[in-house]
Amino acid sequence: MAEAHQTRVQRVVEEMVQGLERDHIRKMQGRMFRCSADCCERPSDSMSQVHQCIERCHAPLAQAQGLVTSELEKFQDRLTRCTMHCNDKAKDLFDSGSKELAVRSLMDRCVGSCVDDHINLVPSMTRRLKENLDSIPQ
């Protein structure tokens, strides 16, 4: 993917992830650490019980991180498929005898369109992630 297009997508996705981290994940991390500390304050519990308690504290955060990772992987896969389609179109155009400049122009327009389409998906992906993060039982 052309560097400028890649930078645009990265910037938008990083802003989304930072917002989710700040507004959701960070709060979950705080709850997880406080919960884990409480587990360690139980002098009558066995080492195994404390370990299980800490694992229960970590479960919501692990679920949240899995949700975000899965959604980002799906987004990346879709963007990759779109750009591979552009590669195929460019190769077909080149194989039909078109000049390199025309092929590069087609490729740039096509990848730009993929990037625009996927950047436009970020708000709905963000909304879906926020709803899913809010639904994780604490």
C-alpha cells in the first residue's frame, strides 16, 4: 500500500485504539489491579485460591483485549483483501499492454478508494467495540 495511504489508515486506527484504551481499557485495568490486590489481602486463602482469584480478576480485561484484537484483525484482513484486488486489477492492466504510468495511477486510485472505504468503517467499528466492551461483566 502506498505510504501516504498507509499513514492515513494507521493514524485513524491509532486514534480509535487510544480512545478505547483511555475510555474503557484503562478503567478495566484499574479494576483488575484493585481486584487482584484484594485477592492478595486474604491471609486465610491458599496459594491456589489466590491464583484463581487473580485469574477471575483478569478475565474481563483479557476478554476486552481479545475483542479489540479480533476486530482489528478483521479490519486488517478486509483492507488487505481490497488492496489485493487492486494488485490484481493493476497486473491485469499491465498484462494487457498498458504503460507503467497508467498502471501506477490505477493502483493509487484503487488503493486510495480502499483506504477511504475502510476509514469510513472506523466509526461503526468503534461504536460496536464500545458496546461490546460495555457489555463485559465486571
